[in-house]
Amino acid sequence: MKDFAPTPRQETEVVIVGGGQAGLSASAELLARGIPHVVLEKDVAFRSWKRDRWDSFCLVTPNWQCRLPGHPYDGDDPDGFMLKDEITDYLDRFRARHDFPLHEGVTVTRVARDGAAWKVETDRGDWIAGQVVIATGGYDEPITPPYARALDPSITQMHSRDYRRPSQLPEGATLIVGTGQSGVQLMEDLVRDGRQVHLAVGPAPRSPRKYRGRDATDWLHDMGHYAMTIREHPDPEAAVHKTNHYMSGRDGGKEIDLRRWHLDHGVELWGSLTGMDGTALSFAPDLAKNLDDADASYLGIREAIDGWIAAQGIDAPEEPPFEKLWAPAQERIAADAAALGITSVLWCIGFRPDYAWIEADVFDAKGRPVYDRGVTAAPGLHFLGLGWLNTWGSGRFLGIAEDAAFLADRIAERAARAPARTGTGA
């Protein structure tokens, strides 16, 4: 980290807001092009990986997909799934490869036009820059529904961002709300601890893990799925907002069939949670549909892989046909948390971004930034590290290097046409 003595006004060519993998990937590409810049991080570099993940967290995509600029996965298990500490070690090695102009503990409070430039206001002084890269991600505000306030206060509530280990929760059963990646991983964490888990199953899709001799993600990579751009996607709006397919990287990787978790581990499955009042819980009558839809997604991926194998003439082992192991006899739309022994609720229904500090006409009616591969209509204002910025891997380790290089080229082109800034950022 650079020594940072704030002054009323400093200048540099580019200010990058956010010191995660996206911000430092952009910095690596700008360093390679000799473009002066600074990276401002309100906490510590890679904070979300180091402080906002639970202890047993592991990747759900294989290690080989970790491809930061000039720093591909360098371990001895490319087909494995790094645990939390291994991920942070990988990121720290990336940081050690570069002399990043990174200033930690600097909170950006406002970004706005300042004549032909941009003014970046912080709690440690202001910066004037020709261009700004917003690399803060989309995980600013944990989502909990308004009706959560009506839950009996004796029942502990916690968001996935604050969960670290089962011992944080009181003895008794836990209701997990949401079946994206966080929901199913925390389900597994609590079951391993011997806890009774109730799971409110949402509309998240699921994916095979190993299929016909290989990880499904390996097949999808060969099929060009991860190279598909948002412009090429048949339903770009759905792609951007679709919940990630759930599966697990634990124990070498495995698929998650919630029906099997009900049968084998006693996980009680409910439909989508719709309300709370004291200890009364209400659910939508959609459990069967959500399970069936998840299976349809799973089968769709299998069928696509089958088609690829056939078209390429690949010799791959056959798999047994899919079998639906269990289905709810009826939909349950109401329950009493006290009667079920539920003493805690884990919210795993996601986050929403907060861009209120950015004063620029680059957001749609829902507050989402509008851009073309990260380049907005506001000259010199860019975004990086968001899902489907260009491809599926844009918000992940897989695609960030390509996105950062593209954006650095656009920044360099713009910088070449503009007067040089006086500051170096170094």
C-alpha cells in the first residue's frame, strides 16, 4: 500500500474505485500500459473474500478458471476447488506481483463531473481524474424482505454476509431462505454440524457436477458457453438477472439434488417464503414447481453436453437416466416456527448495489448502470467486474482479465486524446 497523505486536490489520469479482483485487474492492465492511476479501497484489498465469506467457503467452479491478468491458477490441483484461505493466498500472490498504487482505508463519497474531468471526493481528500473506473461490485446492501421485521424477536436473524460458522447460531433448527449458491452451501455447512435445517426453496436452477467423465464446466467451456457474449445471448435480460446454478465444490465437487438432501439428511423443504408474523411463517405453494424447474435446468445442461459429444464424435462414458427421487405429497403454505423448533433464520436472497454516490446519467429506471462492455455514455466513466459485463465470466475470476484488458485499451485511447494529468498516482 502506498503512503497516502491527503491534500485538498490531487490529480491523476484514472481513479479506480474498489480494490477487489476487478479493481486490481484494471490496475495491472493500466500499469502495463504506463497509464497513471490510483486505486481507492474503503477497507482492505480483497475484503469480500477475506472478511465476507464463511469459514468453509470454497469455489464452485474449478481452480483452472482463476485467471487474473498475468496470474493464472498456479497450484497443483487445477480441477479442484480452492477453499477460502487458498483463494485469499492466490489473491495475495497476485497482489505481490505488482506495485499497485493502492490506497486502503479510503472511502469514496462522491463521483461527479468537474468540467471536462471527474471529481472523486473521499474522506481522505479529493482527486481529479480524466477517467474513473467503478469496480465496487454489486454486493453493497444485503437483501432482507420488509416482513422480516415482523418475526418474533426471540428468533435470531442473520444474512449470509454475516455468517461464518454454525456456532454463531443458537441451538435448534434453522430456516434457510434461498437456494442460490449461498443457500445450498450453508445448508450443507449446518447439516454437517448436525443441525436440523428447513429450506425455503426458491426458483434457482441447478447444474450437474461430474457428467460423462468430466466436470460439466469443462464440457461447457469446450462448447463455447463461457465465450458467449451478452450481445450473442438469446435472452440477455434473463442472463443478467438469473440466479446462478447451484452445485458444490466441497469434497472434490458434487451436484446438489435437494430431493436427495431431504431423503438422506432430513432437510425439510418448503416453497418460497412469503411472510412472517410472530412465529407464523407463510410459504407459496411452489415447492414442486421450483424443484421441477431446477431439474429441468439440470437436464437441459445434460442434453446440451450429450449433443456436443455426439456432434464431435467424442468417446465418453454413458450416464444413467435421471430419476426423480422424491416429490412433495402436498404443498404446505403455513407453519409455526416455534412448533418446528426453529430458533434462527439465515437470509440467502442476495444483495443490491448502491450507486447513490455516483452523479452521472448512466443508470436505467431500476438504478442499474448502462454500458457497452463497461464503457458508459458519460465520457470517461467506466464499470468493471459486474456479471455479464461481456460474458458469463465477467463477474468471476474466469473473465476479468479479458474485460480489464479491453477496458484498459479504451482508457488508453481516450487518455491519448486528452491533456495529460499532472499527478502520477504512484
